[in-house]
Amino acid sequence: MILKFGPFELDEDRAELRGPDGTVALEPKAFALLCLLAGNADRVIPKEEMIERLWGGRFVTDAAVATAIRQVRQALGDDAERQAYLRTLRGLGHRFVAPVTMVSAAVGAAVSAARAAEAAEPETTAARPPTIAVLPFEAAEAGPGSLAQSFPADILSALARFRWLRVIARESAFRLPPGTATPETVRQVLGADYLLSGRIEAAAGRIAVAVDLVETGGGTLLWSDRFEAGKDDIHLLRERITGTLLAALDLSIPLAEAARTRMRPVEKLDAWSAYHRGLSHMYRFNRADNAAAEALFSRALALDPGLSVVLAARSFTHFQTAVMGYADRDAAVHAARQDAEQAMALDPLDPHANYAHGRVHVLTGRAEDGLPWLDQALRLSPSYAKAHYARGAMRMMTGDFTASSEDLGAAFDLSPLDPLLPVMRCVRAITHALKGNADQAVEWALLAARTSHGHYINMMGAVAALGIAGRPDLADHWARAVRDLRPDVTIRTQQTAWFFTRGDHLETIRRHLRAAGFPDGD
């Protein structure tokens, strides 16, 4: 992707910043920071996110962050006084304020030898979803050997529900002796991109199971976890392993697939590669990334119109457009519903299609009508964390707080690093606030507000929860942060995104948003 702003072009694929006088030198960390800021120009980037994205969450000093910011400003001819490109918002973070335009990654770079070599390749490769092999688990000398076969068999059955993942049959995968197959061997013999393996140990009346997910191309460990339970709790242990694993795969493999294709121009992506790269943009909640995700999903569907999971994903980009106000709301609602209905028509047993069809009812003000579709999504895939969250949010809107809390708890347990985590936190904050649990409401509202990263509708929900919980000082603070992002935001904007069935709940939220300084709107 190339981002244009002022006289500059930021070419992420070639790792170049080009100015009016040619290439501008930037240290790697400063270049990565500029990509992060310019690629998310619709929102404030907190220091914590910079550290997470640039340093992998490791401890770094404020001076290291300040140095990278200073290098970005120097490269752009900016400074802390002018702030023509990079604006500091004290207590919140930094925001890229110059207008940014996305252009094709091939523009301006086609003259290079690398681009010339890529242009000689076929337009697309044969479309194939990512492939995973699950091997029999190793059993330690004292371990129960039968579980080494039954645990992965359970996992294989559950993975079959994933419409975006190709699963090597048990009859093939189980022919490789456990503990002897290397990632390279699995790739060569089975053609698998990912390998799931495990080890079982038993001692002192307890069972311990360690599970690893490895990318076979380079042997990179993508995810690992360890589970323990008493021997009398084997059934619960199997459920816990399967549920946690499916949620982890739903995050880890799409991220790995997006990274694998990142250096290829969009026009050379096959349908599945375009889908996974689109997922890497979808949950950033800004106009540019949402448009990029929609374009990538549209490319995938142009190459293969029969992919229900891609239609479900594109439905979410239209859903996001409607909620965040990127374009005409009525048109976005219609497009979200149309894609969801088409996904259901293609594959009514796809959990993602059912999830999309259920979720779209939030936009029409009839959340309760979407609940049966989310129930079906969870019958098809009980470990589908986003469906648990969506059902919890809808139940919160209808006033069923007990059932909402159960669903939210399941979503948190299954996917503790989910990209929708800030929204999940906000729903929990409002639930506690409306139930009168002030301390819990404040705790969850602050977590939601601090991690919303530009999702101003979510931040408004946190503002309402803080006001209801009796903390107008905190509500005012985060209301100012919302207005820094969207000065024109109104209460109607927020309440056309979150419809509450009960009028008293709706009025309570409206009253506290007014108290925080938001106008009613048209």
C-alpha cells in the first residue's frame, strides 16, 4: 500500500518514504511509527499502542518513544510547534492530521527491478484456504495413551466447522508417528501450512496437556498454551482445550496469513489471501482501514463469488460504516443486510454467515430479532467468541443482564486478546452501570475508553457508564477525548448505533451523555 500526504509518498511494501527530493532516510522504528500513524489518521494512537506495535509490548523508556516521534517529525519537516503532520494530544497520544490518500502499491514503484520481477508472475495463484494438520499428541511415559488420540480427534471435529480453513483428514495426519514429524516434513508430505501438536502428561491424579501451533514454512511458533485438570475432569478439560484452541486459531492464522501476503501487490492476491489481508484491516475502526478491508473482500468475491465467509466479513465493513458514520447510513445498512443474506443463502451452516445475519438487526433497532441467528451460530460453533459477544451485547440492549453477563464471560474466556475486546469491555461497563454496580462499571468503562483507539461510539458508551456510576469527572474527561476525535458527534449518533429496547435505559444513557456536554442532534 502507498499512502500519500502533502508532498510525500509512504510505500509500506518497499519500506520507503519518498519526498519531493527523493527517498527520505528513516530509522526502522521511526518508519514503522509513521506507517502506524498515517495508516490510522482517523484516530489518536496512544503511547501504549505504539509500544505494543513497535516494540512488541516490551518495556521501553519514554525517551525511546519520543526519539521515534522526533525522527518522524524531522523526516517530514515538521516540529512540535507547527504540528502540520503529527499532533500531540496531551494525556491521549498522537494523531496524524494531514489528509491521507491511499493509492495502489504499484503506483510510482513499477520502475523498480523488484516490481518488474513481480509483474512477470501470473496475476493470481490457485486459490486455496490455509491448511492445517493435527497430529496425534505425544503421551509421556506415565501419560494415558488413549487421550493422545482422542484429544486431537475432538479438535479435528471442531475444526471442520471453520469454513475458511482446510483440515487434513485424520486418516492422513495420524499416519505420521507422533513426536517424529517436523514442520518441514508435515509441509512436504501433507501440504499443510500449519501444524498443531501436543503432549500429554499425567501425575499425582492430574492431567496436563501442552498444545503448540506452528507455521510449517519457517517453523515459527504462533501460539502455545498449557492446560491442567484432575483426572475426574477429563470431559471439562477436553471442552476447555477445544474452545480455547478454536478461538486462538481464529486470531493467529488470519494474522499469519495476512503477514505472509503483505509483500505481494493487491492485484496478485488470490481470493483467500485477499480475505485474510482484509481481516488485518477490519478491526482498526477508522475510515481508511475499513475501506481497505471492504476493497480486499470485494476482490476476493470477484475471484470466487461463492465464499460465504467473505460475504459475512464484508457485511461487517458495511456495519462499521453505518455505526461510525463513514458514509450514508441507510445505504450502509442495506449493504450490510444484503451481504449477510447472501452469505446465508450460500451456506446456512456457516457460523460466520449466521453471526453476520444476526448482528445486522442491531442497526434496525430490533436486536431481539437477531438473537435466533446468533443462537444458531453458537450451535454450529460453540467456541465462536464474537458470536458470544454479539449475543451478549444484544441481550444487554434488551435488558437481559444475567444472560448478557454469561455470554460476555464466555467471550472473554475464549478470546482474551480479541480485536473486539474494547467493545466487549464497554458492554460490560454499561451492564454494570445499569444494574447499579458502580465500582465495576467504572473499572470496565475506563478499560474500554483507554483501549478504544479511535472508536468514538465505544468511548461514548464508556462516558455514559461513568456518568451513571456517579463519576462525572471521569465522564467529562473522556467526553473531551471523544470531541477531539469527532467534534460533530451527537447523542443521536451514538443511539443509532446502540438501540436499547427499554425506554428507561435509553433515557438514562441519553441524560448522562447530555450531562457530559453532547448535543441531542437531529
